Amino acid sequence: MKDVFNRGYEAAMVKIKSNSKKYQLKENLIERYGYKLLFEKKYDQAINLFKLNINSFPGSAYGYYNISEAYRISNQKEKAIEFLKIYIEKEPDDKEALSKYKVLKNLN
């Protein structure tokens, strides 16, 4: 995860792919670090971690929710809407997410 912090998402993905046996990624651990960075207002680093989660666990809905939140908090509403829409497609019964989606759409 240090590579994501220091060198960005793309550099981290290259390192992970070239050393796939060395690195064991855990979705919930990446999520926790991502939210820690959000609270520290390190938005780009948090977004990079959430990108890593989506790439590593594409079937999980929560990665899309998390990155949507990071984009929303960092005032990137279009991207927040884009990823929240994907999350809702995976979790259509999440009423809170649906409500958040409507609010974001109305702000644009």
C-alpha cells in the first residue's frame, strides 16, 4: 500500500502484478486505510486505494460505494455519481445509496 501512497495507483498495480505471489490483498484492510486517508483529507491517496480495491475485487459492490464516497467528499460529484450508480446496480435494495444518488443527481 505504500506504493499507492507514494507513487500512485498505476505504479502500485505494476508492482502487484509483477509480484502477485508476494502480495496478498485484503479488501477490508484496503477499505480501512482508504477511509483513514479520507479523514486525513488525503483524497487522491484514498481514491487510489479504492481503485486498487475495485481492480482487485471487481465483484464486490462495496469498493464502488467506497470510491463514490471518496469522490463525493472531494467534491468530484460526476465521478461520485458514476461509481454510486455501479454500486446501486450491484445492490439495488440499498435505500440509503438510492437516496444519496438522487441527492447527488439533483446537485448537478
